[in-house]
Amino acid sequence: MTEFTYLTTDEGRRIAYELTPGQGPCVVFLGGFKSDMTGTKAVYLRAWAQARGRAFLRLDYSGHGASGGEFLDGAIGDWFEDARAVIETTTSGPLVLVGSSMGGWIALLLARAIPHRITGLVGIAAAPDFTEDSMWASFTPDQKAELAAGQVALPSDYSDAPYIITRRLIEEGRSRLVLREPLPLPFPTRLLQGTDDTDVPPAVALRLLDHASGPDIRLTLVKGADHRFSSPDCLALISTALAEVL
């Protein structure tokens, strides 16, 4: 069993992470909503980086995986701050960000916050602004009324338990949106997207591609791939994209 290291942030959140030493730029994996750093993509990229002597950082946001805190207490801004705190405390020099689903949104927030450190970005079914454009926009009037009272339950494709969406998650997310103002990505950027993704449909990737500006941004659509994007072929595409931006 992997022994993780812990960082207590300025906000008092206890964040689990693992930094594998190696040459830079350091690859930083940012996981998705309710996922953790023991998932297929994180473990695959850790092994890929180790085999090449590449520095690699993975972490769990507060309320996720091995980190402290309750998931329902968190919001996009908290998880962005968690990632930034671990990155700034444990690394120096250039970074390449790999963001999966919600982690793609976190990666874009980091690119906006510390652009001088980012030299490449890979988005895997990136889900910028999903709290507003996917969740809130699809809620029925009854669900919006439930949310106003505190929270609403949504069915999950990944477990029998529903997703509990809090009012704070939606409202705090509105201060973190990245598709409403210019989004410069002045470094190699690769976006990977499955055509059978029902959680983050291809239209999201196309919107991000259209909205972002930069000299080297490419989108790859993979016919038949779903949101997990974890088949052997999809994992190989991730490592190929990572090698390109490095």
C-alpha cells in the first residue's frame, strides 16, 4: 500500500499527495469529481513518468481519497486551492498539467493563476464550468428549489449512491468559471475526448477548443470512448499527448 505524504494548507485542510522525484518539467495529475489518485489514469501516468525518470505529482483534493475533510463541504475553489498549495509547496520550476474531467477545469484555473510555471497541458474529457453549464443548466425547477434549501441528489452512473450536490458547490463555482472571459493557453495543449462520453459530451471539448487561445492547441476525438477514457488505447493516447507537450 502506498504511503502518501500530507500537507496542511493555510486554510487548515489536510491534503494527501505523492511526489515522485525526477527531471522536469514535473507532470502534475489532477483527478476528477469524487475520484482519487489511486485511479487507473493516475497510476498509469505515475508508472509512465517513473520509467522515464520524470518528476510526477499526484494528489487528492480535500474530501477526496486519502485527504482529510468531507466531500460535501468542498467546492471548486477549495480544490483548486488544495492543488495550488501542494504544487507551490513541493515543486519548483516548470510544470505540465494533466487534468481529467473536473481536473481539467482545475488545470485551467492553475494555468490562469500561475501561467509563468506552466509549459504544457493535457485535458482528458475536461469539464470546465460544469457546475453551471451541466448541473445548474439541467436542473428542473423542483431541483433548483431543493438546492436553494441546501442540496439536491443526482443519480450516479458509477455507484448506487447518488451524487449529493450542494448549494455552495454551485454558487462558489460561479466565481471560478473560465469560459466567460479570455482563456489564453500560450503553451502546447492537447485535449482528448471520447465521442461516447455522456458525462462531458464532445460539445464541451469543442466549446473549449473554440474559446481558448494559443499557438498549439489540438483536440483529439476518440470514437466510442466513454468518460473513463481508461482503455489501453486511451491510456496510450494520454501518454502520447503528454510526450508531445513535454
